[in-house]
Amino acid sequence: MAMAEGVARWANPSSPHAEGRAARAALEEARAAIASAYGWRGETLLTSGASESLAIGLGRAAADRRLASAVEHDAVFRAAYDIAIVPVGKDGLVDAEALGIALAGEGRAVVAIQWANSETGVRQSIAALAAQIHAAGHLLLVDAAQMPAGADRAVADHADMVALSAHKRGGPVGVGALLVRDLAMLDPTGGQERGYRPGTENLPGALGFAAALAQPEDVAAMQALRARLDAAIAAAGGEVVAGSPRHAAIGSYRMPGLAAATQLIRFDMAGIAVSAGSACSSGSMKPSHVLDAMGWSIEASREVVRVSFGRTTGEADIDRFIAEWRSIARSARAYAA
């Protein structure tokens, strides 16, 4: 409905005529609603999604160098070829000592840290990392594409920049945002979005993003469903890729002895959609750099699938997945025997 309204009201928001001014007013209302949903008090730049937001934050930050944890989304590494990698522990959490050493280098750095990993769901301690980064005089860019609105005040309170994506929250594809504490942190390029992102504004997308954020996500219910899934898979002989804390709606699971590619085919035949690694890179079937950074062997990581769910997922969906998991695992064991 919100996007249909945007299409019906369409006019270039940068045009000075009456229709353009009305479109601009609607765009600014959507911008304010997006910021408010995340408790953000700084600036909000609308983008095409989290990947572009990360590219802007990393590529145009008023900084001399770039750092990122070893488990960041591929979009981070594509955005900065010269980025320095900070290792994580077996739990997937950033190694604070290694981060301190990296921060001690010359020049101001912008540090990319995800709120929650898109493969394992492992959540970083944003408040603690921000304190360490800011104490050394650097900037923190948080990839919060996986974060439900209002889920973590630490992001709004401590991050310098935050990358968001609408479709991760049930909104439309092709729209996102970069929340910026102070625009002086970025080098402008001219054009729209206060001169920081050229291109005609996506009014229908912005309205759809705002509308999606207005619908609360039941994080507690998701947490209960994932705990149910964790327990059932462990009982069936699978291995939970664990870390603490974890995103309520993301889990990674190893089925020993059966390649993830084969699992995907079997689940797909049963009408269940899962992936190997993050959805953006699973098509390549290359070993997960996330699991590698956490110390997993290539052989073990090739047996891991990633599961996620959202507003419409219920107990019946989890039970059906568990039943299919058990069936596939039994077949794999019988074949191996």
C-alpha cells in the first residue's frame, strides 16, 4: 500500500513544482520515520541498500585507513580493497586485543563491525567495541542490515555510521539507508541526498521502508523458535554453529557427512528454502570466510547450511524443517554405512 501510494504520487522530489514539493514532503516524512524507528538522532541518507551504504561509509569517510572484522559481509571487502582485517575468536566475536593493536596504527581509521553476522547470527558487543574505537580516536561503521528496529540501543547511542537495508525488515528491495552522526564525517560528491548520494530519490521505496519498520517484529518469538530448532538439530546428531549472543532469527547448522550443496537440493525439493553461507554468496558454493575465521576446517564448513526466518515463520514451519532434517540425515547415514 505504501509503495503504491508512492507510485501514485510520483514526481521528482527535487523538482520545484507543486507535485515535486509534495513528493519531497512525503520523502522527508519517510526519512524521519526510518531514523525514528532506530532511535537515530543524526542524519539519514537514503541509498539503494546496505551494500551501497557500506561503500559510502568506507570509501568516503574522513579517515586515512579502513579496518574490518574478519567475519564481515562480502560487501565490506568489495568496498575497500586495502582494508585491514581484525581477527575473531572461535565464538565469532572480535578479538579486542587484536583490535587494539590495529587501532594503534598511524592515521584515523574507520572500522566496519557488523551488529550480527548474516551467516551465523553471532552478535558483536557494539557498546564495548565503540568505546575502544572512540577512545583511540577512530570512527565506527556498523553494518546493521540484520538488526530489527529498536533491537539494540547501543547502535544508536554509540555508532558513528549505520548501514541499513529495507528488504531485511520486510520492506522493498533496492532501498536502504546510511545513518550518519555528523555529515562532516563524509566527503560529499554533489547531487541529491544533501550532496552525498547522487541520483533521483526512490520515493516508493522510501515509503515502503518506513511502512515495514512501522510493523514490529516479535524478536522473543523468533528467539524461542530458534532455540527449538537448535535443540532438535543437536538431538538429531547435527552441530549448531554457536556463539553468544546470537541473532534471534539466524542459525547455521552442520550435518556431518553430507555436503551443503546436497542438503540444499534435498530441502529445496521439500519446498524449504535455505542457503549455504550468506544469501549473497551462497550461489558460488565457495568455503565460508566466516567459518574459516572462526577456525572451522574447510571440510566441516562445506557441510553447514544457514537458516533464517521472520514475521511469518511459525512452529509448524520449524517442525517441518526438523522432520526433513532428520530424514536427510538418516539417508546420509544409511548411504555412508
